[in-house]
Amino acid sequence: MRNVRLGALAAFMTGVLTMPAGAAVLAEYDAGVEAAPGVSGAADPVSQGWTPVQIGSHIWSVGLDSLQGGWRVTDGTSDWQPRYTTALDASDTAAMDADGWSITWIVSRPKDAVRPGFTSVNFYSSNLTRDKAGLSIGRSGQYRYDLRLDASPNGDLLVNDGTTDHVMKTGTVVTDAFDTFFTLVLNYDAVTDSATLTLGSTVVNLASTGTVTDDEIVFGSLVRDNAGSAIYNLVRLESPPIPEPASLVLFAAGGFLMTVRGAR
């Protein structure tokens, strides 16, 4: 009987870990390389259909292969917003409105600035109270979620949604929030019209920053003040959304009990 239960659990968890079935990728930037220091060869977002905005408009407004596991966007200006955008079409927004969506975001916040030629200023990010590099998604007339990377003096990884600095991972020294890739998942529930952000077991509720007139995703610089830099390994929009960890656990527990009962 014990072996039956263990087998049932293993089989059910295998199915859970492959969820969600039938999820469609609506938009994606994939660097195509391992998210790790010293890894070069990241794909240019332009080659995957993303539109560059104000990239190269200033010596400190750049997008390039970071040589550190992804594509880097750096903004050291006060008047430019180097970023990449992609529009969402009617079929994309129909799926998002009906079923909700998720964005998987693998990103690192580098501690050093960089410009063409890789001239750097060591640890330029550590004294900033806000980093304007991040990720944004907007649905015309409905909502907009802006997520900006930030760090506390003790190295907490923070994500600001325009209202709150959410602590996604605690640190002990300021460098803990830098030069490390994190996998964040932004989930939108179409039924409740609400969004959450997940990193591991940490789940926070997000505030919408208002509405927009365009259906699009943006990564890079989100505002025109301060400075910011981030390395993007993956930005993937899918519908329906990826279940949150708590939902998976409850689903697995319920399904396991039903499977065991059926095996008796």
C-alpha cells in the first residue's frame, strides 16, 4: 500500500510540474545563453522582433551583449529611456483577457556601469535609492504594471511597482542584490483583475500604475530620472498563467488524495 501511495504521488507531481498544459507564448525575448557570469553570445532583441527605443541615443544609453549571460540595457542619462518594446496583437490580448497571463523574467542587476567600449565605473548602482531598469506590460484602457529593480543597503532584492518596495529576497550585504540572476514570475488573474509577483516561495500582490493606450511589453529603462542597468536573459509572456507555488501544492495535495483513493 505504501508503494502504491508513493507511486501515485510521484506520478501526480510529475503532472503538476509540467503545468500549465496548452500555454501559448505570446511574446518572448530569449538571450539563448546560460544565465551565468562570463557567458557571451546573447541574442540582440532586434533579431527577435523587439523594437529599440533611444538605444544608442547617448553614450550612456546603450543595449549590448553583457558577456555575463544576457543582453544588457544601461541608462546613465537624465533625459533618455533606452528600452526595447514589442506590441501585442488582437489575438494576444483576447487570450490575456479570457485566461490571464504570466511573464517569466530572468534578470540580473549589475553593480558596474558600462558604455560602448566597456569603460566602467565600479559599483555605480550601490548608492542609488531607485534603479529605473525593469519590466513593464500594459493593456490598453485596463492596466499597466511597471516593475523596477531596486536594492536596500543590506542587500535585499527589491522590486518597486510604483507604490511599494517589495522585498523579494533578503540579503546581508549590499552586494547580495547585484550580479545574481533571479527568476521572477509576474502572474495576472483575469477573473479577479489582480497581479502577483513570485520569486521562489515569496509571493507579493502588485499595484497597477494606471492605464495605457498601447498593448505592449517593455524592458529596459522605465523612467527618465536616476540611472539604471539590468541584464535580461529571458522575458516570456504566456497565456494561461503559470500557477503560483501555493496553488500547485493545494492542487497536488487534492489530486494525490483522489489518486490514492482510486488505488485502494
